[in-house]
Amino acid sequence: MGTPQQMKDAVQRCIDGHKDELHSLSRDIWSRPELAGNETHAHDRLVRFFSLDETWTVETHYRLPTAFRASWGPVGGGEGEPPVLNVCFLCEYDALPGIGHACGHNLIAEVGAAAALGLKAALEIQTELPQPVKIIVLGTPAEEAIGGKIDLIEAEAFADVDLVFMAHPAQQDVSFLSCVALDEVSVKYHGKASHASAYPWEGVNALDAAVLAYNNLSALRQQLKPEWRLHGIIKHGGEKPNIIPAYTELEFYLRTPRVKDLCDLKAKAEACFRAAAVATGCQVEIIYPSHGYCNILPNATLASLYENNGRALGIQFQEQVFFIYLAGSTDFGNVSFTVPGIHPFFYICTDAFNHTEEYAEAAGAEEAQLFTLRTAKALAMTAVDVVLLINKCWHAKLRCLSIYGKPPHIIIIII
Ligand SMILES: [Zn+2]
Ligand SMILES: [Zn+2]
């Protein structure tokens, strides 16, 4: 029976002991960047990583072609047959067009794998927990383009998951940052072609509709809340100057800090799109072609445990009061509305910003390893804390709501 500190020491020893294999794993994924949904090399590499240890059960192509699941355990369990606590670590591994791993998702894969190994090592010296614990690693593809985690939620890949952990490379160490909710909208105007000089009165100008819509949204912007964002392009503007355009297409992103505000922004934007159609006599189609992304729900319990463990490892956290919203979006937001979890951000030894060539360089560099593995240790140590706290609740016959119930998936820990 290990003490909590011995379990955390085991996490650190294990991750340090595997540092070469872990670096080689992320470097290999980094050196062969694959776009969202096409991550076959990364899938196979991660599957091979876990298959080398036969105590892991590995499921390839899990619910999506390039997703996988590796599981270990359960260990523990006592009288009264408490339900298994399923602790999940997420690995992302998709890259960006043209600039490779400029979001550092190869390091997310490394953090997920390392933290899972670390928690396994801790549980191996503490096998007599009253509540059985199982570790799950879920490989979640296609974050950058189509929101693979949302497909996985719909495919019930999170149905048996009780707690979820991942961490994302950034410019600072932050335990919580609420990425914004996002909806992508595609708007198509259908008019009528005609000779633009000889018979312009016979035409219905779809480009005028697109331009009016663009300007309507620009006027709307002054009335939006400061954190709301709308931005877009004219994707198709016509064929030739001497033809009144019969068809045009706009693509816009709508973002708000909270998903509930997105409905208001969508209603306002749709009014702008429809007004342009009325003014020009065009027909309009308003389509939401992909998943909507939610903001990340905060989890103060997990954030505070993560910060305590991170500080013990030397992480200096950014003051969150200055840095609450990141104007980007992530499919982890939707996960946070499904399962309790944490998605801290971590420094990787560069001042460059995500989605730049410099950041892609840094994500493959040796210098990022110290910070990546430190983050993995802090995540696994946080998982140790949660496992022990929940076991303490069970042991003391205290109610620990509602980690098993669905919904509302809120951890209430009573100590
Ligand atoms: Zn990104
Ligand atoms: Zn990313």
C-alpha cells in the first residue's frame, strides 16, 4: 500500500523512466504531419506504443477510422462492489495544412500517453483501493477541422468515461482557459444571370446580396458584446464582370464566450443574411455545415488540484485574472459538457504563437520535452488525487455526486 506521496513519486519516476520512448513517439508523429481525419501513421504509432505492453487492451479504429482506445485495469475493488471509476486521458494528433504540427498536437499525444503510464505506475503500488479504477486512453482525431471529439461523443465513445484529462501547448501555463463557442455558417445566394451591360434589368444580382450581407454584418458588429466575434469571407463572388452573378457564397464564423449566447448571435447574423436577400430579390440558403463547438466549462476542483501538483513540479502559472478567454475554439468544449474534465494549457519553451511555422519548430524540439513531461506528471498526479478522494468518499460512506450519473456530471467531493 503506497501513501499518496509515494504514488505521486511513482508517477514521476515512471514518466522520467520512459522519457526517451515518449519523446520518440511525439517526434515521430511530428515528423509525419497528417491532416484531420487522415492520421493513419499517428494512429498506428500510438497503437504500437500501447500494444508493446500487453497489460493494455488496445482497440484500433475505435468508432472513427483514425481514433483508438487503450485501456488498463480495473485494479482494486472491495465490498459492496462499487462501480469502476474510469479515468480517461485524451491524445490529439492532427496537423495543419502547410505548416505541420503548428498547434503542437504531437505533444498532446505525448502528454496523454505519458500521464496514462504515470497513473498506471501509481495504481500498481496501490492495488487495494475499495473502488476499482480503470485507465482509458482515447485517441481523438480531427480536432483542427471537423471536431472529431464531437463525432466520438455522438458515437458514445465517452459513455463509460467518468473523468477526462488532456493538456494543450500554448504560450503560458494556465490551469483553465475558456475557449469560445463557435458555429460556422455557409450562406448561398441564388439570383439570375444576365448580360451585365446589354440587359442588366433581366438579372438578379447575387453578388449584391453577398456584399450587402457583408456590410450588414459589419454594421451589426458595433452592437455586439466586446467578446463576441464574427468574421468571414466571400467564397464565391461570380464568374465574369459581364455576367450578373447568379450565385454567390459566403462563409462566416460566429463566436461567443458562452454557448448559450451563440443563439442570440446566430439570430442577429441570420437577419443580416435574409435582409440582403430581400433587398436584392435573391433566394438565400443558410447552412451550418459542421459541428457547433461549445466553450470549455470550468472545473474548479480539478483546476485547483492541477495547480497544486504543477507548483510542486515547478510550474509557474499565469495569473488567470488577465487571461480568461482564448478567442480560439476546441472540441474539448463539447467534451466538458458531457464528462467532468480539465484542459490546461502549457508552455513549450517558445514565445511563438500557435499556428505559425516557428511554433511547429518548437513542438518538435528537444527543449519542449521538459515542459511536456512536467505537464503529463501534473495531470497524472491530479488523477491520483481524484482517485484517492473519491475512494475516501466511498470508504467513509459519504455521497460523492454525481460522477456516475448522467447528467449532470458534476463532481462534488466531500472531504
Ligand atoms: Zn490549433
Ligand atoms: Zn490545437
